[in-house]
Amino acid sequence: MRIPFGTITVTDTARNLIQEALASKRLSGGALVRRLEERFAKLTGTKEAVAVSSGTDADALALAVLYDFGARRGDEVIVPALSFVATGNAVLQAGFEPVFVDVERATLNINPALIEAAVTDRTVAVMPVHLMGKPAEMDTINAIARTHELTVVEDAAEAHGAVYKGRNIGALGDMAAFSLYVAHIITSIEGGIVTTDREDFAEVLRSLRSHGRACKCKQCVINTSDGGCRKRFQVGSDVRFVFERIGFSAKMNELEAAVGLGSLERYEEILQKRHNNLLTMIDRVRQFEPYVFTFRQEAHERIGPHALPLWVAQDAPFTRDELARYFEQVGIDTRNLFSSMPTQCAGFAYLGHKLGQFPQAEYFGTHGLHLGVHQDLSAEQIDYFIDSLGEFIAAET
Ligand SMILES: Cc1ncc(COP(=O)(O)O)c(C=O)c1O
């Protein structure tokens, strides 16, 4: 048996919309991108959503918005030490400096008790990550942010469908950045989207994704049959060549939006299936404590069913890498549970952190892995995963 990490559902709606877009010859961001933004905003319950070309760009652009509101290049953004490396990369790509805070073992997420000590007079934002779809402790994070006048940007790349104390992830900070990469529940193949209640933030985001130009319309009508841009000379010179801020080239195109709209069509059904898979797997993995652990879904939350994290006990008679190799041999695809960005990812070495400074993040970096919980996973495949894990542990202990 083989258990792949992920899958993709491409619906008939997506296929039809792709054909329509190709026939219309309007392929860069237009009506379909706008439709995806409107539907995504409705889903999270935010006033606005702005689609971009990746989750990393969603993180970076959300932070870059802050230059319009007083931030200076080189200011600091607090992020968890454990995340997919894109979180730290995005802070640097936006021109800020990442300040890393360790995570908690039980939640995988930024330890709220350590945040305040990381705040300096250069801190402009905190970017919690809802890792593996488990909501970060947003009430405490928002309270700290209010005290120190920081912007909160949720890195919700992995948290589609997650709920925290009855509120949707994506609507809890000032902005939230989702990835629509193929591994995620709602996908446009490559893509990302920023949600926010702030119309002024959304306007800046629309400019930032398009080189910082003075265009902020919700839907660009250039190169369409309805007469083109009526605002083109409103600012005196051609609006598309007036650059108001340092921007990015981070637009989503119509074909990606078509796949995203198709994916949204089956969202509830896919979410339910993945959530059932996740809860079943969490429940059945508990029998393998104290050798292998996973997280729990608490009463105040719904975990966004991105994947199942596992971590091997410190004193287990086998290593994470031995377990991962075994899974590979028996046909079960896994991924490492990322690394401590400041101390286990070479690109951040210039910041001068030393191994041992982020013990929990480093622990997951050496002891953690994660597996798919996707919609095409069958009950037999889940049985096979549990049986295989049980056989490995029985043989090693
Ligand atoms: C936590 C986190 N942040 C950011 C990203 C970046 O998203 P993308 O791969 O779409 O750039 C990812 C990727 O999945 C992620 O897991």
C-alpha cells in the first residue's frame, strides 16, 4: 500500500472556468481573481481578501503594508522559532528583521509567555503561526499587541478552516496570510491570500502586489472588452506608471483563481473529511505514548486539518529519522516537522543565535515529522498507518 502526503481535487467548475478564461484572453488577474477574493473573505468573515502569488508573498506583503503606517525598514517582527522557513524568509523579504520566540511543546505554537520579553522599541508586528492548523493563543497575543501598539499578522498558511473560541482563523488579527499552495485545503496550485477588515490595508496590498503602482481597484479592467481603465489619467500621468511605494511582483492569475474557485466549491465536504481523518488519527496515535506523541484538539478550538504532526520521545529507543525511513520503506509519505529557523536553518546564522537558545523548536526540528490527512485518505489507509507504526514500535522496544 502507498499513502501519499497530499492530493488535489480539480473540479469540473475549475476546468470550465479555465477554458472560459483561455477563450477570453484575459489571463492576468481579473474577474476570477476578484470572485475568489470575495468568496474567501466571506468564508473567513472579513471585509476584504487580496489574492497574491504565494503564501510567502501573503506574509511579506501583509508586513510591507506597515510602511504606509509608520514602520521603517529594519524594524522588528516577532515570529515563532518553529515554522516552515517561509515565515522567517517573508519577514526579511519585507525588509524587516525577524525576532524569534520559542514555541510550546503541547501546541507547537509561539509561547505567549515569552513574547513580551522580545518586544523592543523597534518592534512593529507580531506574526503568530497556526502551525499544522492549530490556532495560536490569539487572545493573549492580541492583548500584548494592544499594550505595545503592535500589528498582528496571522500566518494562517496551514490553518484553513481553523476556529478559535468560536471565531474563524483569518479574522483574529489585523491581517492574516493564507497559502493556497497545492498542499493546502483550498488551493489554486500556487497562490496566497491576505484577509483583513481594514479597507485601507487592502488598498495598499493591491498596490504592493503590483509593483507598488498607484492602482488599487478591486478588479483591474485593463485589456478587457468593456472599454479599459477609466481612472488611467486621474492622477495626471498614467496611473500604472506612478509608483507610490516599494512593491512586489506578486499577482495571482486567472487560471490559478479558476482552480481556487473550483476548490472552494467542495470546501465544506473536503474540510469535514480531513477533520474526521485528523481526529481519528490523533485518537489512535495516543496508544503509542510514551514513544510517539501528537497534539490534541482542545474544547475552545477546531484545528484546521492540514496534517498530523508526530514527535518521538527524547528517550525513545529509536530516532525520528529511523521512523521516517521506516515509513518510507512501507510506502507512507512523511515530511519533517520543520526546524528552528534561527538555529537550524543556515540562512539565519548571520543573526548569531546559538543552538540551545530555542529548545522546543529545536526539539521538533530533530524529533518531529508530519503526515497527510487529506480527503482521499481511506479508512484502510489509516488502519495501515496505525498498524505500521505499531509494528515499528513493537520491533524497536
Ligand atoms: C506556516 C507557513 N507559512 C508560509 C508558507 C508559505 O506558503 P507558500 O508555499 O504558498 O509560499 C507555508 C507553506 O506552506 C507555511 O506552511
